[in-house]
Amino acid sequence: MSLITVKNLSVGYEGKAVEEDISFEVGKGDYLCIVGENGSGKSTLMKTLLNLVESISGEILFGDGLKKNEIGYLPQQTQVQRDFPASVTEIVMSGFQARCGWRPFYTKEEKQEALAHMERLAILPLKDRCYRELSGGQQQRVLLARALCATQKLILLDEPVSGLDPKVTIEMYELIRELNKSGTTVIMITHDIEAALRYASHILHFGNRIFFGTREEYMESDEGSFFLQRMEVRKNG
Amino acid sequence: MGARSREWKSGMEREWSPIIDGFEGKEKTMKKINNRVHHGNKSIALLCAFAAFSLAACGDSDGGVTMGARTQNSTATVNDLLQAGLEEQQKTSISTPDPTSTPTPTPAPVEDGGWPSEPDKPDENAVLSTTEGIDIDLTILSSTMVYAEVYDMMSVPENYLGKIVKMEGQYSYMADESKGVEYHACIIKDATACCSQGLEFVPNNPEACPVLGESVTVVGTFDIYFEDDYGYITLRNAQVL
Amino acid sequence: MDKLAEYLQIPFVQHALIAGVLIALCSSLLGVTLVLKRFSFIGDGLSHVAFGIMAIAAVLRLSNDMLLVMPLTILCAVLLLRTGQNTKIKGDAAIAMISVGALAFGYLLMNIFSTSGNLSGDVCSTLFGSTSILTISKKEVLVCIILSIVVVVSFILFYNKIFAVTFDEGFARASGVKAGLYNLIIAVITAVIIVLAMNLVGSLLISALIIFPALSAMRLFKSFKSVTICSAVLSLICALVGILISILTGTPVGSTIVATDAAGFLICWIVGEGLGAKK
């Protein structure tokens, strides 16, 4: 049984479909990249998965014991966060909120766990720093650590490398690969098809038609081969 | 136990509501009527009439009772209906003063526009004009405090019984000819100048009272009295300084 | 100084200080969240709405206006937060419309129906607080203490959740936090604080009480916790100093407190700039 099964899903806002008839499956340990043009409904799909936006039609099934609140999420940066007075620890700890329920305070174990995640993502030395003073890459790591506090089963990443410089981008991708290797299922939105081809196990492509399949299948498909050709041309030229 | 105060004319265009203005104040007034003042089996009509009376304190209100003013032409128009109701039920109607006559009912030679003459000290009641013996001296308080203090006097008058109070403010006067009573008061305003209250006094030397609207300083003993089932506070044996 | 010590003996001064400090404390706690959620205007809008409702209460001659004002203000807070969450411009416009409308209708109602002659006094003391804080009764002080305790306790209990919802509502929602519920709680607490604070500074100046301490603290501190604590302390001190100044010098209480808050902001801003320059 896969973690998430999506059947004939239509997503959009206020009844207006942005993308229709999406079907795919995500199994445990998969690394799914969602690629496609801007405005093709990638983010909307992710928000629908996260239950932030209601689906128009179709169904989303959670399997393998995955609960709705066991999804970690790395959103695109919003305006509010930029000048927010918050320390790294405070933000990382807020990832535990979902499992707190009505419990008002965090437990010692949760504090330890948060520190462990920070260490893993190499942001432990920053733990008392102010979030808004960190570099873009550091901020993304903080948010990733928060997502890990929420769950280690499945994390959804929305353009995790946008606005980062090339070196930091590669570091970020490697970090996500590490997480995936240690058992966390990853669903990532990106318009960086090159990276998708390098890291993903499965690819969901929004374009003229919707493609879903493994990386290998994608490379042989029309969309994939078109892209590969372009890459070849660039390399050779 | 709370006390009520009359509607005093300060000699300016507007009449100031004696009890705290502002509708918070009004609610407090209402509460006082309901909770604190014993009014037996008086009808609700009276209460309503009173409410109208009490709230119609100032502005160019025509809902109030005509009041006597010593030096002022009475421009207050009378809301006949209300007035009639009030007269019947409350018997607090007050005559319109004759602007030409000297309104002081106890004619005494007023010297120099009514500023303090040598007060003929009435025996033991003589209140000192110095700060000695004065329990509450409102003249040394800031305007914010004065207002709050007077408000407190109105809301918990029992705490102040028998205290010697010194105060300073605008002089106000009204007379109830049907009863042959006259009332003197000192108007005290708050810092924002939008609220004011009047504190009554019974002067031993009424001839020393200034003209309406002028500043007056009074020392007297705090007391409560009842009239028409309402409690009023006043300074007895007051000496106008 | 002697004068001050003397004043502090007076019961109503003590009442005013207790109530004033508590109200200031409560309003500053939520101020940080409201500022960060870009909801500063809600405080302003709500206070106008509360003014309108108080006008209705006055016209109806309710003996206890709290009973009407409190629930209606809470209702409006919930509605305003709802609209605020939708498309941004629409929400802003809706709030501006409701608040200005309430103000206008409130004044109109009082003007037409109120039998009080001292209309300007009524309006003035509701808008600017006047000396209301010095004239509150023992019962009102008690209500104030109880509500303050409720506000502070619920703030502490929900502190982590309020932080989560304030920092990133999307994430909180996605990870299964009932963000809607906590937004509702924030709205209700805000409404309670505003009704309380009308006694202290009047409805026009409430937003100052909510916003200034938070903004001042944000100049100096960089974690949510320290900003919250700092703004609470600042607000407390400013309210205390403001009340004492107004008592001693005879200035209106509400505006003196706000002026003190503004001065506090200026100091924090200068200190903050100084610290920033050092780095």
C-alpha cells in the first residue's frame, strides 16, 4: 500500500480548476518531483495535499498508517516571516505543534529531538540567532528542521531552492537526498528539471498533458526526451 | 450608598451635568439610582422622568429643568412635556429668575463684586481658612485628581462623612422657590475638560459668594442629606474664602 | 514625592493603578501577535465598533452596558478576523468600512436619541477615556482583575500555539494545527482587551496601547519570547508612569499613557539603532 494515492484529482481555487485529472501514487521512501511551468497548478496540488485548499473533484487516499498531521511542509517564503522576531529554536520547536494537541507546552523529549534535527542539518550553532538575520540557505534549513519536527515520514517541499545561490542550492539538494536515503518520503516542487532528473525516483510533469512515472520512464517519454535533447544541445554547444 | 447632585449652571453657555458625564458615567448614575438610592414604590415613570432629567444636563439641552442663575439671562427653553411631567412627579421645578433683580434671596451688601468680605464668624462653626484642620484639600490636587476625588465622594459618600473639605471651582447657584431653598455649588472639571461635576455647599457667609461663573474657594464639613428619596452630598457650615 | 506617597494611599488611585497596569499588560501581550499578523488595524477597527455598541447601550439606557458591549464586540472581532483572512484588499476595505461606519452610526445614534445634554462630554470621554480609570468602582476593578487573569492565563497556555499560528499559519494548518480555532481565540481575547481598555484610554487610543509596546520591543529583541516579555514590561511601566504623571500634573490619563508609550518607543528605537550600529 502506498502512502498517498491520488485518483482523478482536480485542483484549483474557488471551484475553478487549474489542473484536472491528476493521478499518481507515492510509496514509502519515494522521492517525487513535481515539475512544470509556472501557474500549472503545482503549488495548488501541494496545498490540496496539505488540506489547505479543497479539492474540486477526485480523491486523495492516505495509506500505510499515514495520518493527515504527519506531513511536514516547507512552504515558499511568505512576506510576514521576513521581519519576524523569532529565534531558530522557537521556529524549529513550533513544528511539534501538530502532535501537541491541547497540550500547552513542549516536553523535554521534544526539545532533545529538536536539537537533534538542528544538529543533523548543521544549524545547531545558530539556535539562538534571530531567524530574519540568517542567510537564505540557513533559513531554509531552519524550516526544514521544523518540517522534520512535524514528521519524518513525509515532507513536502515547495521550491526549496528558490532564491539560493548555486552552491547553497546543491547543498540543499544533497541534504534532501540524505533525508530521503534515511527513510523520509519526499515530494518536491521544482522547476529545475535537471535536478529532478538527478535526484527524483518519480516525476510528475504538468504540461500539455500530465505525465507520471519513474525517472527512467520519464526520460523515455516525450516530455523527458524533449528536455534531454535540449540538455544535450546545451552540453555540446 | 451613592449620592446625586443637581444640575448646575456654570455661568457659561452650557450647563454641566453634575454627575459624571459620558455615558459610562450615565450608566453609573442609573446604577446608583437602581442600587443605592432607596425610592420605595415609586413608579417606573418617575425613574424614567428622572433619567431624562438627570441626563439632560448640558449642551443646549431643552430637556432639563429651568434653573435660576444669578447673573445670567435664562435662555433655557423648556420642554413642556417633560417639564410638566417633572413638575408633577418630582416637584423640583424651579422658577425662572428675573434677570434684572438681585437674585440673592438674603440680601446682604456685596462688596467688590462679591469677593470675600470679612466673614462674620458664626461661633463654633468657624472653619479655618488655613490648611489646619482640613482633611481633604482639593485645591492642592491636580485637576485629574480633583475630579476623581469628587467622583469618589459621590460614589462612596459614607467614607467622607464629617470630613472637612476645601475646594475651589466655578461658582454656581440655583434656587427652588416652591420650597424656598437655594443651592450653592462649586463646579469641578476634569483634565480633558469634557466632564464636570458640581459639589454643593451651604455657606455661612452667602454674601461672600462671587458672581456666577467666577472662581470660588470653600471650606466646609462633608455631609449627606436626602430630598425626594435621593441622597445628595453637600458641605455644611461652609465658609466662602 | 510626599504628594505621590499621599496619593498612593487613596483607594481610588490604588484601584486605577491596579486596573491600569493590568489592562496595559493584557493589551501588550496580544500586541506582538496582532502587529506580526498585520492585524494592527483590527484593534483600531474593533475599538470603533465598541464605541458604536456603547452608543447603542447608552441609547437603550442599559444599566450594565458590559453585557451588551462585550459579546457584540467579540462577535465583530470574529467577523473582522474572518474577512481579514480572505483576499487582502477586500478585508482591509471591509474593516475600514465597518469601523468608520460604527463610529459614525454611534455618534449619530447618540446625537439623535441620547437625552443627555452633554453630548460632547459623552463622546469625548468615550473616545479619549477621560478620567474613567480614576472613577471605576470596586466592582469594575474586580471584573478587570478577573478578565486580566483569564487573558494572561489563556495567553500563557496558548503561547506556543499562538506563536505557531502567527509565524506561519500555512505550515501550522498543514501540519494539522487547528489554526482557525486559535485565530478565533486571538480574536476573542483581542475583543475582551479592547472593551477593558476603553476604560483606560478611550476607544481612539486603544490601538496605541496595543501597538506601541510591541513595536518598541521589536526594536530591541529578536526572539518572540523576549519581545513578548519586553513589551509586557514596557507597557506596564508606561501605564504606571503615565497614570502617575497625569495624577501629579493633572493631564488627561489616556493621552498621557499613550504619550509615555510613544516616548518609550522613541527610546527603544534610538537604543536599537545604537545597538545595530555597533554590530
